[in-house]
Amino acid sequence: MSETVAIEFEEEIMLLLVHAGAARSAAISALRLAREGLFSEAQQQLAAANASISAAHQQQTALISLDEGSGKLPVTLILVHAQDHLMNAMLIQDLAGEIIELYRRTAAGGIDA
């Protein structure tokens, strides 16, 4: 891999990290807002998390397409780190949605609310 390609590869990985980090932050923000009973704002943060997950997934797809499934790109620590961030962000987003629903039902006074 040439130095130019290696730099481009690192930039693509960093974008993946940025989007995954933004998604995680938005999901955690949504949880905190819901805990305070601010459900509309929490939903906005969940939507922001979803948008960041989508951007991260597009970035991940771009990296996969660069590799073409043939092992052309090196598996580096930063790539593993970025993938870990994405998977954690996705998990937090899913759990945040469920926990926010529990907060909402509790605030409404019942499980079926």
C-alpha cells in the first residue's frame, strides 16, 4: 500500500470513528434527557444518533468496498478500534430506545401507557 493510499485509509477510518462517537454521544444524551422527562428532546437525540449511525455505516461500507473482500487493506489497531466504537454505538442506540420507552411508560403511570 502506498503512503498516499495509507493516509486516505486512515482518514476513512477516522471518519468512521467520528460518526460512531457522535452516535454514542447522542444516544447517551437521549437517555439523560428521558431520565429528566424531556421525551421530545430525547427523541431528537435518538434521531441524531440514528443519522450518525447511518453515516458511520456508509463509512464502513466504503472501507469494505476498498478492501473488496480480498484482504487488500491491513487490519490495524485503529481499524479494530473504529469497528468497536461502531458496534458499541449501535448497541447503546438500541438499548437507549428501550430504556427511554421504559422511562416514558413510568412517567405515564403504567406499563401500557
